Amino acid sequence: MTFREDLDLAADWVESYRRRVSDLPVAAQVEPGAIRSSLPGSPPEQGEPFEAMLRDLDEVILPGITHWNHPRFFAWFSNTASEPGILAELLIASLNVNNMTWLASPAATELEVTVLDWLAQLLGLPREWHGHIEDTASTATVAALAAARTLKPGGVVYASEQANFSVEKAARLVGLEFRKVDVDDAFRMRADFPLDDATAVVATVGTTGTTSVDPVAELARRCEDAGVWLHVDAAYAGSAWVCPELRWSLEGVDRADSVVVNPHKWLFTPMDCSTLWTRRPEVLHEAFALVPHYLAATQGAVDLKDFGPALGRRFRALKLWFVLRWYGAEGLRALIREHVRLAQLFAALVEAEPGWEVVAPHPFSTVCFRHVESDNDVIARAATATGELFVASASLRGQRMIRLAIGNEQTTEDDIRRSWEVIRSCAT
Ligand SMILES: Cc1ncc(COP(=O)(O)O)c(C=O)c1O
């Protein structure tokens, strides 16, 4: 077989997978160790044909795959490997650029800077900020806190008790103490805690639990007065800013020091792609810039390795560029609006059903709900075990609840109605 023939086989596989994914059980239902025990214990001595690998992908690997690209995947935050994203990943691997410095591939750096400027415009962020891509929001937050630490070493990082655990992990990694701040009735971080010992505050727009929005404007005002770094974690909900009617949640972000948004969550870009902007690039630079003798800087160029922890950097800008061009601002707005509409529809179905309640505001595409009498973990597990959909359960104020997070491009109203019927029937 030639490489060209293998490429055709891969293309056929991808096309057929996308057509049949909605008929597969969403969550893998295998016991720990099941896939490992089906795999050979040692690598082959002789090379094998691509066909053999594709066969094993279907027979051995697929039964253990949870289909994130399934239209009824609603666990954690669902996402989309869109067509432009998939095509771009093939080209990214073909080019195999390591975008560590400008000299390492000038177009990769300049495309990244350009695409981050495009995305800043689409999201309503200040265009003069520096933007670059990290693998994940976890890494982006490490970068932001490392920058904050150069200004105020040894202090405390404050974040909402509803903040993603990656914030606490980042604080730990950069050697800063982490303290949780209480939330109000709508699960928003309170803004009245003392800042005397603070190095940084992390506000979240779209918390992982309930998608609540912290009072960023008020926190920005206080952080400015106290000389404290404000980082905004908008990993999930930042994508909503493409829609003007959802920009209420952007209020105050322009006064933050840094903000992270994950196109790999709700902007139809395959894993991984996390965008970080800062209005103080010189502080990130101070935290990360080192110029070894074998990587001399180029006069007049920016070296993106100087703004984050990693030296090796994938050419992620290519997939983000393809996604933004493929959908256009209009297409992105239409998808986000549809997901928000579907979430409101789902919440209405829950509210209308005796014995069920929605337990948190749902301004975006995620709904938290519970059955008031039954065990919600059991319901979520039973609904997922049908293979029809995947929902996860979580805790809120000491009670277990179920989260339904919409974010896949292919999800339709029919998927939402069908999923509600399955979940409902699992409570009886
Ligand atoms: C609000 C929020 N921030 C940060 C993260 C971490 O994102 P990543 O997996 O890109 O590190 C998540 C993950 O779900 C999240 O929900």
C-alpha cells in the first residue's frame, strides 16, 4: 500500500466514524484493564501495515472509547472536533512545526499572533493585549500565576470555592498558597474578602460546577487598588462572547491582567487549544524568558516560548485559523445561540416535571438539575448505561445533582428531548 492509499483508508475511516458515531454507545462501558489485556504486551519486531492498525482501532480500541464527538455527550464540558479542526490536525502533523521561536518557523508565530488578534476581536477583548496559545487552561493559569508571582512573591491566590481545581493546582505548582472564597446564592464569588496578603485573584466566568459568573468588574476595581494580579478563567464560557447578547459576562474583563478561553471546549476546535491574553506581556516575559546560546532571539521578532512554561509548541494556530474561517463570526454565533437555546429548553422540561428541579441559574449551555427524592448518582449512571447519552453527577451545596452540558456541534433539539426522556425514565 502506498501512503496515498493509506490516506484514503484513513479518510474513509474518519468519514464513516462521523456518520455512525451517533449510533454508538456514548460512554465506554468496559472494566478497568479490559483494553490493556487485549493489547500485545510487547511492540512488534517487524513493521505492520496501516490496515492492521485500523482494524485494531475498530476492534480493540473503539469499544473502550468514550465518544466525545457524540451529539449526546453531555458530561463535564462537551466539545467538538469539527471538520476544519480535523483537517487542520492532519496538516499540522504533516508540517510538524515546533513553534518555539519565530526563527523555528516564522509563519507559525505570525499566524498565531494574527489568529489571537482575530479571536480577541470576535470575543470583544482589547486588541492591544498580547495573546498566545497554550495546550490547556491549566497551563495558561500556571503562566498567569507565575507572572503574578514575579510582581508579588510569596502571597496568596484567591479564587471562588466553585473555581476549577486547576487553579489550586497552578497555585501549588508556582509555590503560592491557595484560599477559597465563599460564593453567594447564585454561586458567584463574594468580592468582599481582604486582599492584604494577595498575590493574585482568579475570577471565573462560567464555573465548572454551575457556570456561574464571578463579579469581575468589582474584583478588577479592588485588585487595581491593591496592586494584585487579576486572572480571569473563562475556559468554558469565554466562547459565548462571540454573541453580543452574552457579553454581559465580559463586563470588567478588559480591566483584568490576563484571561484564558479554551477554543477546545466550546469553540469547535479539537483538543488541545487554549488561548491566553494578557495586558502585561512584559511580566509574563520576565517570568519565562531565558535565551540559551542555541536559541538566539531574532531582532524585531517575538519568540512565543518566552510567554509560557513550554519550549516545544505545536502549530495549534492552524486549526484555530481554519475554524474561524470555516464558520465565520456568523456561523460561530449561530452555534453558540443554538446551544444556549437548547439548554433553556432542557431546563424548561425539567422544571415542568414534578419531582425534578433545576438547582442553579443556567445562563449558557449547561443545566444543573436533580430529582428531589431519588439518588441522582444512580440516575446519571443508569441513564449513561443505556448508551443513549452521557451525563455526569456532581455535588452542589452538599447535594448530589446531574449536569447536562451542551457543546457539540451536532446536538439537535431531538437529542435534547430524547435525552430528557431517558433521564426521566431512569428515576422511576
Ligand atoms: C472553568 C474551567 N477552568 C479550567 C478548566 C481546565 O481546563 P483544561 O482542561 O484546558 O486545563 C476547566 C475544565 O473543565 C474549567 O471548567
